[in-house]
Amino acid sequence: MVEIQGKITVDPGVNKAFMLNKKGHVLPWDGDQAHLVAFENDIILEANRYVPFYTGPLNTVGLLKIAFGYRLSEGTVVHNAQTIDLIVTP
């Protein structure tokens, strides 16, 4: 199972967290790992994996922090310690 989450700073000081579901829809996320939904299910982890996680317009500007993670079968969530930071401008 792969779970992908991102955090967008919409306005200075205002943070919102989002996640992608299996259909690639952006959903709000409350920050609780128990509430994450799966982006992919039942995959075998390899040393490297190409994950096309989003295609479409970004209807926001600001700092986009992207984190990748996965949940092990026993429930532990593993994610990158450093986000991938993108600055989106109009």
C-alpha cells in the first residue's frame, strides 16, 4: 500500500494537508495517520519505484510540500523525513 500526502501553504501562516486517493483525487487530511487513505494497495516494494501521483492543474499558489509514504501490513507508516518542496506561482 502506498500513501502519498502533501501539505500546501495557501496563505502565509495558513497550512492545509491533503492526500490522494486511488482515483488521484485530492482530499483534505486532518494529519492523523489513521485517517490516511491508500493511493495504491497490495504492492511489492522494490528498491526504486516510479510513482506518477498527480496530473492536472494546480488551482493554488504557494509552497507545496510533498511527502511519500507507505503502510506496512502490520500497520506501521513509513515516510520520507524530508519533503519535496515546490513553489507554485501564478
